[in-house]
Amino acid sequence: MPASQTTIEIATQGPGLIEFTRAAANFVAKSADGPALLTAFVQHTSCSLLIQENADPDVPLDLNEYFRRIAPDGDDPSMAWMRHTMEGPDDMPAHIRAALTQTSLTVPVNDKRMMLGTWQGLFLFEHRHRPHSRRIVLHLA
């Protein structure tokens, strides 16, 4: 099977998880031919990708809150040590959150579908406060 690739764009409105499972599944259904691996790669340094539960809407809310607590915004007194502040008080904490998660995911594919578990979905995890347009490269090989 020759490799296939596309880029999807996701508009964000601030911190939180945005599911893109359906977009990835549509790409796989059109492009897969036998067993393969799907790689998703986000082209940014202040957001990340996760495979996470997609059944209970409280899971993304709790994850966002947890990461806000372990890497608070730069205007929090506990973050006074930060040097990278030119892009706003949420930028360096966003880089920390991204460093603690991942910028790429790999999912096995068979019969034109991702082999995700029952409650698993693919998510972009936005770490910045202002809206962004995020690019995710989907590569199937």
C-alpha cells in the first residue's frame, strides 16, 4: 500500500480537548488498503495530541483542570521563575503542558478503520487561551 497523507485544521477557542476521531476515521476509510499505521502529528509547540476517553464529557474537563494546576499561567506567583514571557502569560505554561504530553500519536489500522478501544478517541489538547488554527498531519503507511 502506498503511503497517503492529508492535513486537517482545527479551530480552537481556548484551553481544552477537541476530538478529531471522526476526521481521522474518514481519512482512514478512504485511504487504507489492508493493515497499516496511522500517524497523527500536530505542527505546533503549545498544543498536543492525546488518545483519551470520549464517552464522559467530564474527562476532558478534569484533564484540562489538572494540567492548569500543574502548570499554571505565568501570572500565578508560583511561575515567577519563567523567562519566556514575550508571548503572554499562557505561552510558556502551554509549552510545559505540551512537553508533558505528546505531539504525535500512532494507531494501528485494519479493515479501513482505526483499531481504537471502545471508549478511545483522538484529541487535540489546546493549551493557549486565545483562538488558534491548529494543523494536524495524518499519515497512513
